[in-house]
Amino acid sequence: QVQFTGFQELDETGVLDALEDGTLGQSEVRIAFLCTPRASACAFSEFDVFGHDFRVSDAFGDGGGAWLLTRWGAGSAGVQGLEFLRPDPGSGTGSVRCGAPPSRVRLANVAVASESLRVVAGKDVVFDGSSLEVDARGWPLEPRRVDAATLLHLDASPDDVPSVLEDHGFEDAWAVRGDVGANGRVSLSALGRPAGIDLDGTWLLALWTSSSWVPAPVFLAVLVPEA
């Protein structure tokens, strides 16, 4: 899904600052348009306001502020792309690519794995996130908002994980996404590994709140398989 959001009082720097420190709230939003792409792109004419027809062109550029194009991934939770748009009547640009989040936001919010979870290799394991009260950045967390999980595999040692994530985020990782149940639990079988994980490379578990603007998981841990 793609969202096009107008912020009345914030400029682009203000939006990025709020993304960095986790203070971007609904009160900052002037209007938000949604589009579910039928292919790999959305035209302005395909956006609407929660099902109601409203021409983006009638609002875009009116009243100043910042305009942010946000791409929400279907295969992984949370924001996958951010791009600011500026109204320019003289521009001949007909398309805009919604790329990776700006480096200052991505790097500020990459949750370096600070925890290790020991698991039995070759066995299905259930993870329980119902007691999480603080996220990976130290911010308060409501456990009920954790609704997605990703199992990742990197061809790197656990010691190299922080630098790999800082350089590439999750782009180079093998990953499978699954839903976290209402009880806060998710199993390896729900994440594509019914036979558990092996001893090769490094495995990580990431928990997400799919409604978050921040392009980083709320919990990230290295899984340490033991024979």
C-alpha cells in the first residue's frame, strides 16, 4: 500500500526529526491519501481518502508544509520506502520512485540486536512477546501493538550483524514474515521453518508494529542455535 500524507505545520526537516525521535503523531497530519497498487505504481488519480473520492491534485501544494510518499511493504511489516514530493507546476517529471528511507532515518532507527535467544537447533520454537514493555530504542511499547514478526538469515557472524544492518538494513537478508497472534506468540513454523533453524550463518528474530512509521523493528534478537 502507498500513502501520500500532507503535514500542515512541519517542513521536511521537521518530519525527519519527528521520525528520528519517535514523536510523529496523528495531530501533525493534515490529510492522508491511500492507494493499493494494481501493478508496481500508483497514479495520483488512484489515491483516495479512506474510500472517498478526493483529487490529490486539489490538495497537493496548497497551504505549504511537507508532503510525504510512504510505501508499506506487503512482504514485511512497517514502512519500506519514504520520499518527499514538492509541488512544481513547471516540472516535466511524470513518475517518482519511492525508495529506501533517508539514511539519517534508517540509521537512527536500525535496531542493533542487543539480545541473544538460545534455541534448540532443528526444533520448532514458540516465541512469546506478550510481556514486552520497552522497544529496541528504549521507547515504551504496548505489547498488543506487536502484530508481525520476521525471521532473518544473514551470511555473517553475530559480531558482524550491527555493521551489516547499518550498511544495508534488512535488504540483503533472507527473510520470511509471519503474523503474531493475539496472545503475542509466533512460532518458527509460522515463519517458514517448521524444522527449526540450523547452525549456518546468523539467524535473527524481528518483531514489528505494522502501523509504525519508523522503518525498524521494535525488537530484534540473535537466535543462538544449540545442538
